[in-house]
Amino acid sequence: MNVPKRKIDWFGLVFGVLSLYVGYLVTWYPLNSLSAIAFIIGLLAILRGDYRLWFGSQMGRFLGSNNGWTVLSAIANIIIGIIFIVHINVGVAITVYMFAIWFLLDAIFQLLTARFYHFFGKKYYWIIVIVGALNLIFAIVLLFNPVLSGGVIVFMLAFFFFTTGIAEIIEAF
């Protein structure tokens, strides 16, 4: 039986090696990584504000109604984006606290929805309650320790790039 020989996916191989390199950079330069994340969030906020301004003008043109809230939201997005970019340290601090608050809200949601798992059995219910409580504790620790929160962000980002790089290299062959 003839099995065709597979060629190397050079694009995937290069992308995998670059992902590993970016993971290395994220690991060795964590503050620069957090600054880059804050910059990207600022840029996205500005782009979202521009889109909201455009959307508000289109809504006024096609529907005949101007929505002041859309314009106010757009201006707020643009101002927040500019703050994140111009004052990068403020952007990093807000990003770290946003991450901790995100964990906190997710843990609260897990605990509030745990009762629905009771229908699948008490084991599932208690597993969700225990995991939710642990997440709540972790979220509170992150909220009151911004350095740890920043470290977790950097670790997750580096982990993403390392796993993506390894997967791309494996898929290339």
C-alpha cells in the first residue's frame, strides 16, 4: 500500500517557532508584556469608540434618531483608550485589577449557579461549590495582591504561546 509522503508545513513550523520565542520573551520580560497588553487594550478601546461614533451616525441617518448614549459611550471608550496608551502604568494597573475582578465575578457566578448542578447529583453540586469557593479565595487574593495578579496574567500568556508553538511544530510534521 502506497502512503503518500507528507511534506513539511513550513508556515506552521515558522509560526510554531515564533510562538515559542514570544513565550520566551513574555517569560523573561513580564513588565513589558503587561505593558503590551495594556497598549493593545487601549488601542482596541479607541477602535471601539471610533466604531461606536460611526454606528451612532449611521443610526441617526437611517433611523432618524440620534442616540446620545451611543456618542457618550464612544467618547468614553476613546478617552479610556488614550489613557491606557499615554499613561501605560495606569493601563497596566487597571488591567491587573480588571483581571482580578473578572475572576471574582466568575467565582460568584459559579457559586450562584451551583444549585443547578444539584439535579445531576450531590457530588457535582459539591464539586462546583468547592471549586467556586476556591476560585473566590483566589480572586480575593488576586484583588488584594496586584503583583500576583500580573504574574498570573503573564504566566497564562506565556503558557498560551508555549502550547500554541508546540502544537504548531507538531502539526507541521
